[in-house]
Amino acid sequence: MVDRKSFLQSGHKGSLLSAFLYFDMSFMVWVMLGPLAVLIANDFQLDAAQKANLVALPALGGAILRLVLGYLTDRIGPKKTGILGMILTLVPLIFAWQVADSLNDMYFVALMLGIAGASFAAALPLASRWYPPEHQGLALGIAGAGNSGTIFSTIFANRLAQHFGDWHVVFGLALIPLTIVFIIFLFTAKDSPSQPAPATFQDYGRLLKQRDTWLFCLLYMVTFGGFSGMANYLTIFFNTQYKLSAIQAADFATICIIAGSFFRPVGGWLSDKMGGIRMLMLLYGGIGVMLAGVSLLPSLGITTVLLFIAMLCMGMGNGAVFQLVPQRFGNEVGMMTGIVGAAGGIGGFFLPKILGNLKLSTGSFTPGFLVLSGIAICCILLIAIVQGQWKRSWIGEGGKVKSSGASGVHA
């Protein structure tokens, strides 16, 4: 059990608060196009594939820029990187508010919103580097809880757009909380005096030559990619399939997003108890079954329950994947966090593309959800194939790390 008094006496509270607020506002901005996509699509007369492109591009931008901000964090520190990230995030918000009047303009905005999506490259190191190993989980859990910022967008974006009669204004209003957080960050965040040596391109190259690196990337593409992709696309899905208004569709999306946002720590905790391999196989099974159920396109209530459970499994899967990563790559966990995190963003790009393009070509969401269900099932088969080698080299038979410690195993 975590010693709360010890935790409160260690680390740097201002930096932990700053990391959480930066992450929270960044996630709010990152997914803004998701709930607003219905209104934007009506203005520009978008088809299913164009809607998917619009909400997928922020994930792609986040994946690419995650590596850029990660590189800067190693070189200039997380505080300066966070300041730069927030300043650059102003660009797409101001452009969408004052300039954007075409689909191409909004594609530019969507890609640039990836700057906000890459925020965890600076936010998480800002928090974690202040805390000793025994408090890393709690520190990262508090900072990482900023993914709840997603909920602010789905609850308020369309309501504000309706109130002001213009979705452009919502991007301008987002400047207010972002500016407040920027000021707080500027005065309360502080880089830890203990900064690791920057990783080199050769270090990353060595990791990318290893099979397990790519396996973890694939696993995280399905869990985090599934969560972030669904967070951006569900408003479109509920609006298109069930003819809900933009506000109603976003509200139903919020219900599902809450599950993925708040159950990530539970996934890590249960993985400690049950073993990461066993936990992941159960979660991918849950995702596969739930999405197969959604592919039948049942009533709105049943679909919401199925998506809620699927998103819950995705959120828990995020925690389960990162319960295993430090066991396999103990000495390279910082670099692996960047690589695997970028892969998760790529997954978030492909999910809306799959659903949107197949909806356009077939006229139904059924094939898209069946494909996504099949991908989750394939992850179970993949883990079943590699678990024997994993257990022999760095995991015990119960799926937990061997008592001898696996952090030194990098073969």
C-alpha cells in the first residue's frame, strides 16, 4: 500500500499539479474536433470518409509530434518543452477561430492539434522525475489522469457552439483555460535536478531492432489507439447511426469515454495481481466480443452498454500494457514510453479511417466494427504465441515478473 505521508513529503507538488493541468487541457484541445465534427460536417457537407479524416488527423499529428516533443524533453527539459507545446497549441486554436473556412483549413487545424496530443511527452517526465521508484505509479497516475480532459470537450463543445451559434467560437473560448494553465505552469512547474542522459538515435535504433518493441507497439495501438480513436469518432457514430443531435451524440460518447478514462489505473493494478499476460488476453477478448456485438447495430441503449464495456477494456488495457513494458525494458522504459506512445497515436488515426471508409463503401458500420473486433482477437492469438518465450525469459508462469527481476533482460 502506498504511504500517503511519504508521498506528500517527496517530490514537487507544483510540478505534479502543473503536469496534471497541462495534460488535462491538452487532451481537451486534442479531441475537440470529435464532438464538433457533426456541426463542421454539416457546414462543409462532408461524407463519411471526410468526417473520419477530420477526426483521425489529430491522432496522427500527436503520434508524429510525440517523438519531437520527447526529443526536446530530453534536450531542454520537460518544463521548457511544455511551455513551447502550449504556445504552439495556440496556433491551431486561433486559426480555427479566426481563419478556417474550408475543409482543407480544418485538415490543417486537425493535424496541428496533434501538438496538444503529444503533451504527455513533457507532462509525464515533468512529474515522474521528481519521485522515487516507490511513488512512480501514483505520481504517473495523478499526472496521467489528465486524459479526463477529453470529457470537457464532449460535454461542453457542442453546447457552447449552440449557445453562440457558431462552432468557430469554441476554439477561441478554449484559449481561456489554456492560457490560465499556461500561467500556472510557468510559475509552478520546475524541472527535477535529476535529469537522465538524453537518448541517442542509436539507442532508439537498437530498440527498434527488437521484436518485442514492435509487439508492444501493436498491443498499444489497439488499446490506446482504440480509446483515442473512439473518443474522437463516437459522436459521429451516434449521430449518423441513431440520428441523435450533436449534443445528444456527444453526451452518449461521454458516457463511453468516462469508462476508458478512469479505469486505466485499475488495469495496471489488476495486472499486478493477475499477471499482465492473463489480463491482456481477457481484455482483448472483452474488446473483441463487445465490438462484435456493436457490429450488429442493436438499439441505442444496448450499443451504449457494449461500447462502455469495450472502452473500459481499452482503458484497462492501456494500464496492462505499461505494467509489462517496464518488466521487459526496465533500463529503457523512457524510450519505450515514447515509441509505444507514438504507436498508440497511430492506432487512433487508423480506427476512424476504418470505420469511416467502410461506412462510405458499404453503407453500414457493421463491417468496420467487425474488422476492429477481429484485430482485438488477433492480439489474443499473438500473445498466446509469444507468451511461452516471454515466460521463459522475463515473466513467471503466473504472468508476473520473475522475482529475480526482468529489467536487465534486453535480448
